[in-house]
Amino acid sequence: MHQPTSPSPQSPAHRQPEPSEPSTAERPGAAGPVAAGARASVPGTGGSVATGPSPAAGAGAGGATGPAGWLVGLGAVGAAVAALLLALRAGGALAAAIPGLPDPGPVTTWALPPVRLLADVLATLTVGFAVTAAFLLPGDGTSVSAHGWLVLRRAGLAAAGWAVASLALLALTVSDLLGAPLDRLGAASVVSFGVDISQGRSLLAQAGLAAVVAVAARVGVSRGTAAGAAGLALVGLLPPALTGHAAGAGNHQIAVSSLALHVLAAALWAGGLAALLTIRRSRHLPGAAARYSRLALACFGTVTVSGLANAAVRLGDVEQLWRSGYGVLVLGKLAALVLLGALGAAHRTRTLPGLAAGRRGAFARLAAGEVVVFAATIGLAVALSRSPTPVAEPADADPVTEVLGFPMPAAPTAAHLLGQPLPDLFFLAVTVVGIGGYLVGVRRLRRGGHRWPVARTASWIGGLLVLAAATGLGFARYAYVLFSAHMAQHMVLSMLVPILLVGGAPVTLALRALRRPTEPEVRGPREWLLRALHSPVTRLLTHPLVALGIYTASLFGLYFSDLLGTLMRSHLGHLAMLGHFVLSGYLLFWVLIGIDPGRPRLPHPILVLVHLAAMMAHGFFGLALMQTTTVIAPDWYLGVHPDWASSLLDDQKLGAGIAWAFGEIPAAVVMVLLVRQWIRADQREQRRLDRAADRSEATGEDDDLARYNAFLAAASRDRN
């Protein structure tokens, strides 16, 4: 494929910009735009330049405005609103109010879906603009490029609108839930909803994150700031997604995780395409579109799998696809997904080669149509969130099932522990992507004539398979209701899984297998990985004392406070807790026995002392837990304790014994590996000294070892 011509090595301030490229002078620093005719410092130019036109003028040059752009925008808005209204009617969300029940009034009834649609569209645009500025477009040294700056500013504008829409959605949601018109709501009710109720807290958190993204995109010009804004925007998508239908449905593990993955992938897919349309006249479009194509393919697969899994949970039965209004809307989304997949295939096979050859018209037309389909799909998604699902809450619902998302498990047997799986799509996705990506990297090395140890591959795959088993087999059900099972899961995730993953040396494999971008100004995955490895945060976290402190604090802080009960009550908190177990253990064992590059390794005697300190802290934690006479997280375990289990204190002491005894074998393995690395390091050093001595003897020049031996000989003669 033809690649765009690399820019001149001169700074952008010292070359004439192309007609389709905004002037560098339009890219002010953190202080924002300055008056025309003044002089502003521009990152990456090494000096100051006269300011040019306003950012609005630059936007037009970049292709964000103009008759064609406005037509695409109007078409997308019309498609989204039309799909929303039709889907609301088909899904039963606009049913007449039932007499005698509180009614929020026509303003809330008709304003809530469009405001939700507006918030979702602005969130999608924020994600797409920020990701494009940080990862898809070339940069200017540490700063974003001129076009990247314009796209980042658009992300800031979209994020500001997203924050306002989320706050408006907060007030409308209170009105809808309380059945009170907006003019009868007091500020105290809205504030109380935003502070005390999970759904309100999620909207408030989303508004806060969107506001932070708006500020960062407004004042930032570095690629790191753009990447941070993109990450915060992605996080901002999640809170409302975790408190809607999925959070209240049965089988939280599939419903919540699948919806979170679905929302993230869809926003990256649709938002990235919209951002590309705004730079359709830029010379960087061919390269950015090629990079986006690979991202879009991954998003398409994620959206398909997560959407099908989420629909299966909410429908309950395949026949509900054509028997219920909700199912009809799901079929509509499925048809839109098939159409979008076909359009994406046309991009990869037809328009991308044409774009590389300089023919932009076909890409712009196809992308514009795809954006319209995306907008209609978002309208369908909003209507789905407002429509009742076929799986209704039973009148006499089991309280344990409502809390756990599954019925109380029977007494544990080998068949129950290994069977009756409880899959979580998040950890399943981590396992599948981790194994698949690792094997692709190994294959790429071998095709290039390089060997990769089989033991490392087996270690990495084994670690991910154990991770999937600990979080997805029937054993995971008992980890919700028994403290002893939870502690066994904790030990596996924080010790066994990290040791196996560290042995796989994934960072070394990635650095050797990832290809460098063809454009030198583009940061690919390898470049971002290198920057992360050498960042101050990584140097801090990989200090042995810091890694030891994080690992130890997670033991005592979780179980000798109220944190465990708080995290167990929400699926998001439970996921965060399990993820922390793996990451804190990985960090500690990476410092101790890891071979991946990172912080300069300390001498092996110090690492042995750190490991001994970790063993002592782990043993002390087990003993302290066995001696406690108070129930840990009683607000959680009293409500889910099985009838067939022993008392809470007896089960807690069993868990303490597991914590105390489990670490012996992994700790011994780590000690053996440390001593082995120590011996090999000494052998390598001795071979180096021997080679230096041989060179000294052959050349007649003294080296350090020869001078040291001469010093010892002289000292011996003096004593004699």
C-alpha cells in the first residue's frame, strides 16, 4: 500500500503549510488562542511565530465544515432521531401512563430519550476525536500535530457538551424515577439522587469525567495529554452502563461485563470513523485510515460477541426475538451490525487502496453513509435502554439471586467446583486476547528466523488458563458466598497466576514482535510501550519497596477494614478487586524474578531480602487473620451465607489457614528462581572477567582483574 510522503525534517513553523493543513500558528499552547497579530510560543517549533487565523478557520481547512460536512451531520442527526422515535414506539417505551401511578409529565417523557441520545453521541465523538489525535495521527515531537491539535480541541468541545448533557440527564432521571414533573423537583432531591443512589452517582461521575476531559483537551497539546484524555473518556462511558438493565438483570457476570465491552468497542468504532471524516482533506488521512481499519476490525468482533451475549441474557429465550418488542429492536441492531460489517469490508478491500492512491471521494462517501448508519444504531440503543425486557423480575424473587445474579449453589463437590461455570466476559476476553496475541507474536518471531523458548509460551498460556478457571468455573460461585473460597481465589490470583505470567516475559516478546510504524512521526504500540516502561510512574511502581508495600497493603487493607464488603456488593467493585489481586502480584514478582525490561535490577542479595520480607508479611497476615474473633465483611456474608456451610467464624478461620499455608509452595519456587538467577549472574560475570583477562594477556594491557590480582600479590609479599 502506498504510504503518505514523510514530512520535511524542518519544524512545521519553518515550512509553508499545505492548503489542506492548518497552520502551526493556529495551534496555541496551554494558554489557548491569542489575538491576531500577536506572537505565541508553539510546542515543537523552538520559538515563537506570528499567529494566523482563528481555530474556526483552521477547522474548515481540515475538512470539518463545509456544505458536505453539514449535510453528513444533518443526515446523521435525522437518522438518529428517526430511529429513536420509531424504536421507542416499537419497544413499548412510550406506552400511556397507568392511571393512579405517578407521572413525570410530558416534558420528562419526551425529553429524556433525546437527551440520552445527545449524551451518547457526544460521548462517542469525544472518544473518537481524542483517540484519533493521540494514536491515529502523526505527532510533532512530543506534541500533537496541527491537525491533531484541531481534533483534540473538537474532543474538548464534545466533552463539554457531554458533561452538560449528563447533568441534564441526572435531573430528568430523578423526575422519571420519582414520577414528578421537573418544575416540582427541588435541588435537594437531585443532589440526594446524585450522591446516594448508584444510578445518580454514575451520571454524576460521568459528568465529572467529561468535564476533566474537556479541560485536558482544551489546555493540552502533548500526545501524552491526548492519550490521557482518551483514556478518561473511555472510563467515562462505563458508569451508566453498569447501572442500567445489565446491573439489575440476572447473571450479572455476563450482563455487566458484556455491556461494558459493547459500549467501549462501539464508541471507538463509531467515534473513530467520525473523526476521520473531519480530517478527510488532510494528507495524513491515508495512514490514519489504515490504522483505524485495524482498530475497527477488532471493535467489530467485540461488538458482535458482547452484543449477542448481552441480548441472550436480556431476552431469555430465542423466541422472544420475534415475540417481543424488545426482540424486534435487537433484530434491528443486528441488521445494522451486519450492514456496518459489510461497509467495513468494503473499506478494507476497495476504499483504503484507493485512498492510498490519492482517490479520496469513494472513502468520504462510504464513510459518510457509515456514519449515518452508526447514528441510527445509537438511536436504537437508546430506545433499547428505555424499553422493558422480556425477562421480567418475578414477584417472589429469591433475594440471594437478586444479590448474586445466580441461585445459591449446592454444597461443594468436585463436579460443582469444576462444572456449573460462571463465565465473566471480561476475564474471558483477557484470556482469549492474551493467548491469541502472544501466539501471534511468537509466530512472527519464528517467521523472522528467531527462536522463542517454549517454556515461556507454556508459562504465559498456563497463567491465563488458570486465571480463566479461577474466575469462570463453578468454583467462582462459591467465592461469592464463602470466605474460605474467596481467600483461595485470592491466593491463586495474587500468587500462582502472576508467577506464571511473569515467566512468559510478555513485554520482551512485544518489543521484539511489534513492528515499527512506517511513518516516523507516528507512535505505534511499541513506541507507547517503551514510553510506559521508562515513565516516572513505572520507575516508582517497580521500586522493590513500593511493589512490596502495594502487595502487603492490599492484604491488610482489604480484610481489616470495611472495603471487602463494599467491593463485593457491586460487580464493578468485584472485578476491580480481582484485577488488583493479579496486578499487585504481577508487579511484585516482576520486580523479583521478571526478565522483562523495566527498572534497573537491584543486586540479587537485596531481592532475596525483599522476597523474605514478602513471605514474612504474608505469614503474619495469615496468623493475624486466624486470631481475629470478629466476622469480616458481615454486611455481605450474613446475607449470602449458605445453610449447608459451617459458621461464619469457622469458615473465616479456614480461609485464614488457606492464606497462611498457600504461599509456602509459590514462595519456595520464587526463592529457587531467585537463587538460580543469582548463580547464573555470577557465572556470567566470571566469564566476562575471564574474557577480559584473556584479552589483557593477549594484548599486554592490564585490566581490572589483572590489577586486582597484582594488588593481592603485592599485599601478600608485604606481609611475608
